[in-house]
Amino acid sequence: MQNRIKLIRAKRTALLEESETEREANGKDDEIAQQLQVDCDELAQKEREVYIAGCRVKTLRTENARLEWAIEQQEEHMQLVCNDWEKLLRNKSKVRHRIATLNVLITDYQNQEQDRLTETIGMYIGHVERLHLLSLASELRGEVIAQNTRAIFEHIEKLGPVVNWHSGKVGNQEEEKSRAVRIKHTSKSSTNQRPLPHNDNYNMNKE
């Protein structure tokens, strides 16, 4: 670009020189010089505009390449996000299915635990009721035994004189019976004794 400007200036200088010679020759140098100056200024302005436009185009190309790279990066990122989103949706479906399965299992387990707890509480209540009944029965038995014992002792105390009289009478009867038995036994033993035979021969032989 600088070379072209220098070349234009050189041409302008040459034209100016030629215009000076021509002006001297034909007397029109001023008009030609002015026209040449205008043309040179317009050319320099156009070159500046072309240069600026070229710089802008270069900048735009650089920015365009940068934007294209950013767009590609965003597209790749969006693709990754879409893939992750699809994975999240699949995982969400799996998690929901798993949660539903766990809810069913938890409900079944709670029902089983509730049944076991109800059964255990029923058994415990039954044991407590039986123990309470046994305790009441034991207390009632003790009271009945105590009442019967008191009644028996009271009855014995009431029958004490009669028992003593009857026991004395029975003792006398037993003594009389034993005395009769002894007499009877004595009489039998006396009747069973026999006298020895008086045999002279027996006595002689013995001597």
C-alpha cells in the first residue's frame, strides 16, 4: 500500500512537471494541476477506504472464525447436555421404578411388622391376663385355705371336750378288751398242760 502511494506521488510529481512544461507551452498548467490534484486526492481516499475495508474484512473473518469455533463448542456442549439429559431421564425412570418397588416392599414389611406386633401384643396381653388370673386364683386359694383352716380349728375347739371324753371312754374299753384277752389266753394255756404218765417200767428202766 505504501509503495502504491509512493508511486502515485511520483506520478503526480511527474505530471506536475509535465504540466509545468505544458503550462509553459500552452498556458493551461493551473487547470491540469488542479485536476491532477483532485484525482490524486480521490485515489488516496479510495485507497484508504480500501485499506480500512480490508482491515475490517480481516477483523470480521477473525471474529467469524472465532464465532464459528464458539458455535462448534456450544454445539458440542449442547450435544453433551442433551446426552446427559437423556441419561438423566432414563435414570429418573429407573429411580421412579425403584422407588415404586421399594414403596411396595416397605408397605409389605410394615404390614408384616404390624401383624407381628399385633400378634406379640396379643400374646403378651394373654400372658399378662393368665398371670393375673393365676395370681387371683392363688390369692383366692390362699383365702379359701385360710378360711377353711380357721373353720376347722374352730370346729376342733368346739369338739374338744367331746373328743376328750370319747377318747377316755375308748381307752377304758380297750383296756377291758385287752384284760379279757389276757384272761382267755391264760385259761387256754392251763388247759393245754397234761400230767406225766405213772409207769413203773418206765421208771425202772430209767433208773
